[in-house]
Amino acid sequence: MTEPTWHKSTYSEEGSACVEIATAPTTIHIRDSKTPAGAQLTVRPAAWADFLSGVGRRSSRR
């Protein structure tokens, strides 16, 4: 198994702590950038898409 390639949001400031994600064909891996060796959350792509959709709707109401 290869190590995932992790990415921060382009909205993150350089050096700041935030959520990072790594994508695979059937999963999305999520971790805290402050503790990269810590716990990871793994979800299916459809669940990640639903989450992003919900965040987008919430942000547009502000």
C-alpha cells in the first residue's frame, strides 16, 4: 500500500493547523495537520461530497 498524498485547503494560511485530506479511488482520508501521525477519519466519496455540499450551503447563508 502506498502512502496517501495529503492536501490542505487553499484557504489555509501557510504554517497554520487545519484539516488535511488524501483521496483514494474508494475513500477520502481526513486528518488534523497538527498531529499527522494521529487518528484519521476515512469516509466514502459520496459522504465527503455531501459534507462539502452542506458546508457550502451553510457558508452561503452568512
